[in-house]
Amino acid sequence: MRNYFKINYIESILLIVGFTALNFFNIIIRKLLIYVNLPENMIFSISYTLPFIFLFIFISHQAQKKNIFIDLSMKLSPWYIYCIIFFMMLCMIIINEYISSLVPREGPILGNMYKEIEEFIKEEIKNPIPFFSTTILLAPICEEVLFRGIILNGMLKNKIHPIKAILFSSFLFGLTHMNPWQFVGGMIIGSFIGFIYFITSSIIDCILLHVFNNAFAIFTTFFFMKNEDPLFSKEGNMNIVLILIMSFIIIMSGGIFLFKKKSKI
């Protein structure tokens, strides 16, 4: 019988603390990459990926030393499941966009933070290939392996209640983004992807949903840069309410259907 990787609340927090510490070294890593005259368009991708690589090497080494198996299922779900979960994800994105838009973007603290994020995106988007490949491909793979494949999966294997495990792993996922807007998104989108992982046990499904979410976010950022909330302006409040209600009904209906199908997927 295999000895599966398990993790509790404290170990999950320590893992993320270690990951955050590694991310602070990105400043040094970026300077080193610049010093060795690495092309600027590669620096963003490499500096983003390295903390994940170091963390995965450490976890793999510890698991190998203790003869523990990390169960990262790469199975694909039936085609109709993808139709349902991607439609549900679109509804989750709509709800997330609305709730995130309620977080203030002005003021001495949040205003400056939001401007810094905007400036960072404008600077990085000047090198579109590494920016898009990192945001749409590398980030979903690295983040899903860590937060769903290792943390959520490890908590579920540790017999922690699925709702608690999903919410806690999503909370940590939101925290690592280190700003209130993405924290909200991390909690909302992360909880949905966590639910899908609980249903399908497939890290591939999580990665595909994350790719879809990030691609949608980049698309709206790129094409609506001048319009802060293209989906939710102050006009047409009734339409917004109807869209949100419909999205919520679709998510609830899809969730109930998937939960009933869990044993057959």
C-alpha cells in the first residue's frame, strides 16, 4: 500500500511562507540575470518560475527521502464535463470581476498599490511573448501543481474536510498574490478550481481552467486598458443583477450535477 503525501494546516502555512521567502529573492535573481546579460524578454519568465522549481525540488526530495508518493493525476475528464466546467468557470469569472471591482482602487495605500500593479503590467507587456507565455501557461501549471496538486490534495489525503481544505488552500492561494484584488480572485476562482479538483481528482482539469481564467483576464486587460470596469459600469445596474443571478444559478446547478457524478468521473 502506497504512503501518500499528506499535509496539515501548519505545514501548508510553512510551505507558503517558504515560497514567499523564495519570491523575495527574485530581486537578487533578476539582478543576476541582468548581470549575465540575459535577454530582458526572458528575465520575467525565469525569475517567476525559479521559486516554484526550488520549492518542487525540495518537496520531491523530502517525499523521496520518506518514501512518500505525491499523487498528481493527469487523467482527462469526459468531454461533457469540460463543457460544463468551462461554462461554470465563465460564470465564476463574471462574479469574480464584479466582487473584485468593489475593492477600492483609490486612496493613499490602495491607490498607490493599484498604480504600481498597472505600471508593472504595462512594463512587462512590452515583451508580449514571455509575458503571455508566463501568465497563460507557466503560472497555471506551477500554481495548480502547488496549490491543488500538493496542498489541497495533501489536505484531502490527510482526511481534512473537503470544504475546509478547499477554502484554506484558496486562502493561501489568494495571499501569495499579495494584493487585495487578486486575493479576492484567488479565493473565488481558487475555491471553484479546488471544487473541480475534488470532483475530478485531475490536475489537468485545474490547469486548463486556470489557463482559461488567465487568458480571459489578459484579454480584458489588453483590450480594455482604458476602461477600468468594462463589464460593470454604474449604468445598467439591473442588467448586472440579472447577469449575477443567472451566473449563480448556473454555478449552483452545475455544482449539484457534478457532485452527483463524482463517483462516475
